[in-house]
Amino acid sequence: MAKSVRIAVDIPLGIKAQFAEWMVPDHKVDDIGKFRCSLAISSDSVVEVTVNSGGDWLKLNQGSVLKGGCFYGFDIYVRPGDRVNFRTPTSGNRVLLLGRLDSVKDEG
């Protein structure tokens, strides 16, 4: 099976305050599959994701702190109608250095 990847959205870079959602509006999912999320932040922080427009926030990386200046990749499984967003619950501002969300349809 061939891999089918397309850019879904670039997450806006820059300062991210505590509990502030990173994308306005939430990214609405139009097809079943998964998003491959690529992140890098300026300083150590927990990062959370929602797929239901902020109804529930789930921690990435098993709740472990993401290290500042490091590259991370996560797969987030989604369905049509899901609304995806990210935030950091830790105090102090963080700078998002890299934020990409790619849609993966098929992977072989």
C-alpha cells in the first residue's frame, strides 16, 4: 500500500501562554485517518491535545514533559467532525518553534 500524506495545517508559531489554544479556530477533521503531528517548543513543558474542541484535554508523550529544543512526532487518530487543538497547561510562556499537522490516509 502506498503512503498518502498531505499537509493539513501549519500550527501558528510563536509564544503560547498557559492554557491558550494554539489554533483559532480548532482544526476540523474532514476524513477518517490520523494526523502526524510534529512539534518543537522552546522550553520544557507538557503538551495537551483535544479532538473534541476542548471538551477533553489529553497529554501527549504519556504526560511526560517535552524537552525544550527537541523534535517530537506523534500520531493522533481522528474521525470526521473531530476538532483538534493543542495547548500547554504549565505556567510560563513557551515558544512553539515547529508545529505541523499532516494528514496520513494510507501507510504501507
